Amino acid sequence: MRFTAWLVLAATLLLWSGNWIVARAVRDDISPGLATAGRLLIVIALLAPFAWRGLAAKLPAFTRRDWTLLGLLGLSGGGLHLALQWLGLHYTTATSATLYLSTAPIFILLLAAPLLGERIAGQQWLGVAISFVGVALIGMQGRLVNPSFNFGDLCALASMAMWGSYTVFLRMRRDSLDTVEFLVMVCLLGLASMTPWVIVEFFLGMTLKLTAAGAAAVCYSAIGSLLLAYAGWSYVVKRMGAARAGATMHLMPAIAVGLAALFLGEYPAWYHFAGVALILAGVALASLRAP
């Protein structure tokens, strides 16, 4: 069981890392809101035939707490997380944006203690700190001075805040939905939350046409980074806990840097390798359970 959980986790992180590369590559072909809404529609179309009977039977018994949590999950994980990610990649590189993936455990730790009652061990805090030093080393290009954050950087950080919230809310679920039914509801509520965003994009004159590259990117985002990866993340969080699973997201910058070099020509420098080494060391420490 433990080996299976780690295997699913590795595949999930790879799929998510690839999403940042794809979003950066097609930034001029499709707007962030349309990309987000498009992938949600694809997942709903694929899964709704298998979920509607179960939803029709289970939803009438939902409590206010169940609906509130589903709404928060749809807003944070189904809508804003990806939209902010794709928006940020219009203004910053994939290599830079993915560095902020390691901030997700900070948001998870801040929320998991009061909301979930999870005990955060000292070595986990130390592991997060070591990993964050690696992120800082890469983000400051080895100089450790003059840090700068453009609009894209801020969007990437906000995206991670949304993902940290989604992970904690996921652990708070008490509803009876299975994985397919849950994904359909998250996508439906996420799509509803994205409607105002798409309307704003329309009035701002952003790229709402769907090119071939944009369509391919949306399909990858829908099937790979949402359908398969979200199912995998749900599996992992249930078996590892929110804080422990979230700490492993430090691995994603290392994966994404390699993918960015391979597909986008964003080649890493020495400080990328040094930072990745610190990130991996921190992940190893933060993933250990307290005795």
C-alpha cells in the first residue's frame, strides 16, 4: 500500500509539472479563464455519464457543511488555482513560476493545524525551511540579494495559496461522494466560479479564440493534470495526510525545471542545481513522521 501511494504521488507530480510547461508554451494562444473553463467542461463531459445517478441520489441528503466545503473546493481547486497559474505564466517563465510550488506546504501547515488538528513535528518545519532556502537560492539567481516579484510571480504565489487551501479542505470532507462524483461536483462548482472571470476577459479583449495549440493544451490540462492527477492527489492525501503529502510538492520545481529545459529551452544554471538539492533534502526531512 505504501509503495502504491508513492507511485501514484510520483505520477501526479509529473502530470502537474507538465501543466506549467504547457501553459507557458501556449500563453499567446488562449486566455487563462477560457483555458480553465475549457478543461472543466471536458472533465464534466467525460465523467457526468458515470456520476449523475449517484449525484441525484446523494445530493438531496447533503448538509450545509457539505455544500460549503464543496463550494470552497470548487473555488480553490477547480477554478482559481489553475486560472491564476495560467495568468501568471503570461508574465513570468515556467522555471520561475514553478519555484513557488514549494510555498504550498506553508499554506497547508498554517491551515492544517487549526482546521484538521494535525500535529506538525519539528523536523517537518525544519524540512520546509531547508526547502524554502533552496527556492530562495533559485529565485534570486544565486545572489541572495535584490529579490524581485513581478505580476506573474504574485499570481503563481496566489495559485499556491489556493492549492494549499484545496488540500486542507479535501481532508475536511465528510460527504458520501465517490471519486468520480466528487470530481464532477468540483468541476461544476469551479466552472460556476470562473464565469465572472471569463466575462471580464471578454470585455478586456483577451484571446478567447481556440487555436489548435490552445485546444491541445486544454485537453492535456483536463485529462492529465485534472482528471488523472486530481484523482491521484485525492488517493495520496487520504493515505499520507495533508501536511505530509503537501510537503512532497517541493519535488515539482525540480521536475518542472527539467521539463522547461527540455521543451522550452529554459536551461538551468548552477544555482538551480544547488536549490534543487536543498529542496530534495527538505522534502526528505519534512516527509518523515514524528515518532
